[in-house]
Amino acid sequence: MPMADEVPHPYSIEVSPLAKPEGHFQWAIRRSGKLIERSDRPHRSAEKAHESAMEAVERALKPNAASGRR
């Protein structure tokens, strides 16, 4: 699936279909291969899941991102 937005190195995004609810997708973000965050809700399309994951990567790239998250 071609993605318009480039994921910054060393991050990667994995979008995968869910068994339930059928037809929905989830995402996972990895940094250097290590899982750092996973979606907490189903998305209606792979594109929507990818958009949500990109927003999460952008949050992770902001200064002080780690200190604000628990």
C-alpha cells in the first residue's frame, strides 16, 4: 500500500486488520524494531489507521513527549 507520508527513521508503522470488529484496522509503531505504541481503538480503514499512527509518531517526535506520557 503506497503511503504519501514518509515515516521518519528509526520509526516504522505496521497497519493490520482486526478479526473483530471485522473490516477494521489497528496500528503499531516501532522505533528501531521495538514496539513503542499501539492503537487503542479500531479504525474503519487502513488509511485512517495509518493517519492516526502518523499523528502518534509526530507526537513522539516533539520535545518533552516522553515526559508527558505515562
